[in-house]
Amino acid sequence: MLTGKRGIVIGVANDQSIAFAVAKMLKADGADVLATCLNIKARSYVEPILSPLGIPVMTCDVEQPGALEHVIEDAVVRFGPLDFVVHSIAFAPLVDLHAPLHATSREGFLRAMDISCHSLARVAHLVAPKMQHGGTLVTMTYIGSKLAVPDYGLMGPVKAALESSVRYLASEFGARQIRVHAVSPGPIATRAASGIQNFDQLMARVESRVPLKRLVSQDEVAGLVAFLVSDRATGMTGQTIYVDAGEHSVP
Ligand code: NAD
């Protein structure tokens, strides 16, 4: 389904990362994939799980000036024009993530917004000139953007801004046939999720309440991303698409 597609998956921390499942599935479906992890330390864990799959790994800390530029240039040198970028990163300082929204620090809020949201706009700006035949940008969001999910805190407004950014970027790049989506998974036990207080309780609550009566897997998220990146999804852009066992549809 993805033979001839080339692109970047940003945000592999370990084999539980949504980005890992995505990189693996896009590669298995025939795409050429370059993956990124945060830094050299993460690379020592990530390279051994991605290299055997034929997926090269680069470090990319979006807070570092020039880091995104470096990765995108490297991908173009390896692959030529690009077809997709999957943005699967989020961060908030723990002290702010664990605080009620009204008690978050200005610095913490801005840092969460910069890494988790504005970095998508930077990716779009940098990669669009490298997408000569159109392409797809996909980011990861959560329903805490729309509902006040207990303990999701400042990430709610950050994800709301991310989803809005998707709509604006889809509009800005649509004429170039660059499609932009947010994928919204239900809760999955990953490193990022482990920073959210009472995450186990959230998972248990969701599991009992959602129509499918179970949680979703990283592979189910990856399957949706593979579809969005493929030529079967060329008529779609600007959406927030749920892969959440139906969580979004029930009170
Ligand atoms: P994860 O911890 O595996 O991935 C988060 C990634 O963000 C890590 O690779 C981390 O290194 C990266 N990151 C943090 N700061 C960064 C920076 N400055 N520069 C570059 N990368 C940075 O966890 P995950 O759950 O796979 O998270 C991926 C995305 O999925 C996030 O946007 C998250 O909000 C979203 N999401 C997760 C869930 C869930 O329940 N796990 C649900 C909905 C959405």
C-alpha cells in the first residue's frame, strides 16, 4: 500500500511508543522510513529495535535550533522528495503536568505548547518544500482537547491548539495537495502516558465505558496512520480522527 512513499516518523522512545508501531507498519507496508528519537541516550535503546527493520534513526530534540532542519535535510538526501511526516511527540514538565491548569507555570505551559504543538507548524513549514508531489502530515492528539479529562491538565489546552493547528495547516497547504490530520487514540500505556497521574484508573474507566469494551493498541493507531499516508486517503484533510474504541461517541 505504501511502496514508493518516503518519510519521517518523529518520536520513538521505546518499543511501546506509538511512533515505533507507526514506523514499523509504514515500513512493512513498503515505505522508506527515517525515524527519530530524542537524544543520544534514547538512540542506544531505539537503534537496536529499528535497525533490524531497516529503519535508520536520527536524534531530534525539537527544542534545539536546527534539529528539525537537520533531520529533514538528511531524509531528503537519503530518499529524495518526501511524502509524509508523522509527528508523535509531546512533553510537559512533570510539576506542571501534575498541577491543576490554573496553577501551571507560564514557563511550563509555553514549553509544553512549543514542543507538543508549535513544533508541528515548524515541521510543516520545513517539509512542505520537500513534498513535490503532495504529501501527508499526521500528528497525535487526545480527547482531553475537547473534554476536561481528570489529570490531563495543561495538555488539554495544548492538544486543543494542536487540533486547531491541523485545521489551519490543512488550509494553508491544501492547494499543494499536502494533507494534514490529527489522529486521536484512546489511552495506551506508554512512557509519555506514565507521566499522567492516575493513568491506570483512566485506562480502567475507559475500558469499561467505551463501546468496544477494551483499549486500543499501538498497532491499531499505526493502521490508521498507514491509511492516511496512503493514496487511498487523498480526498481527506484537516480532520481529527479517533481510534479510541468509540470513547469519543459516549458520554
Ligand atoms: P512516548 O513517550 O513513547 O512518545 C513521546 C515522544 O515525545 C518520545 O519519543 C519523546 O522523546 C518525545 N519528545 C518529548 N520531548 C521532545 C522534544 N523536545 N523533541 C523531540 N521529541 C520529544 O509516548 P506516546 O504515548 O507514544 O506519545 C506519542 C504521542 O501520542 C504524543 O503526542 C501523545 O500525546 C500522543 N497520545 C498518546 C496517548 C497515550 O495514551 N499514550 C493517547 C493519545 C495521544
